[in-house]
Amino acid sequence: MTNFDAGGATGPRLPEPTVEALAEQARQAVEALAQLSDPAAFSELLRLSALVGESLGVSARSLADGGSWAHVAEVAGVTRQAAWSRWRSETP
């Protein structure tokens, strides 16, 4: 299968990265930012922290939609009620 890049060039389609590979890249990036004594790095960590919090909610709701809040609770190591209370959608 071929893939087009932004410039229109074609090339072989790369396999999708695994969950583990993406998580490792994220860990490495966060750890590298944490080691810098730079206000910009600290600011980026704050932004990433907020993004991770929002993303946890998105992921929990997606997991619940595909299964149940009990499954979300099991993965998170909390009660079903705690999972629902923390990550349910605020919009109707």
C-alpha cells in the first residue's frame, strides 16, 4: 500500500505505532522536558498535564462506550462509581 506525504510524494505505508511505543515516546519526552531548567519546558509540562487530564476523560468515555464503566473502573483501579463520577461527560 502507498502513502502520500504532505508534498505529494509517495512511499511505502508505515505500520501504525503500538500503544507501548507511543507511551514510551511520551514518557521520554516528558522526562526530557522535566530535566531542563528552562521556563519554557516547565510551561510545556503544565500544558501537557492539562492535555493528559482531558485525554484521560476522552479515553475513559470511549472505553465505556465500547464496554462499560465497570471495565473503565477495573483498568483504572477504582470503583465503577468513582470512574463514572470522574470521567463522565458533563454535556447531555
